[in-house]
Amino acid sequence: MQQAVHDAALWHRTAALALLAAIIVHVYLRTLGIEGAFSAMASGEVDANWARQHHSLWAEREIGEIEERAQAKPAPAPVAPAP
């Protein structure tokens, strides 16, 4: 019985260390490992080229919506000169 508890604790520690290592690697790769990723997370905004490179489908959809809104925006009414 004591050996089984010892083995279970050993496997538990091993799994915990492996999970911790995976989390550290994941955080590194998603922040410092990709240029511009950390600033994008901090500000919530990305450059159009960065978006196309890393999330092309989302970027094309968003850029298309922005262009549609720009085309649908009415032109400002001309202002008559003051008398």
C-alpha cells in the first residue's frame, strides 16, 4: 500500500511539472515568441499586415467590413458661405 501511494505521488509530481512546463512554453510563445503579440494583447489593436499574417480569415472579414462602412458613410453636406 505504501509503495502505491509513493508511486501515485511520484506520477502526480511528474504530471504537474510537465503541465507547468507546457504552460510556461505556451505563455512564452504567445507573448514574446511572436513579434507584436504582446503589444496586441496589451492594446487590443493590431496592424493590418500583422492581422493578415497571423489571422488571415479574420483580417479579411474585418477589413471588408471597414471598407463597407466607409463606402456607406454619406458625404458631408456642403456648407453655404456666410452672408
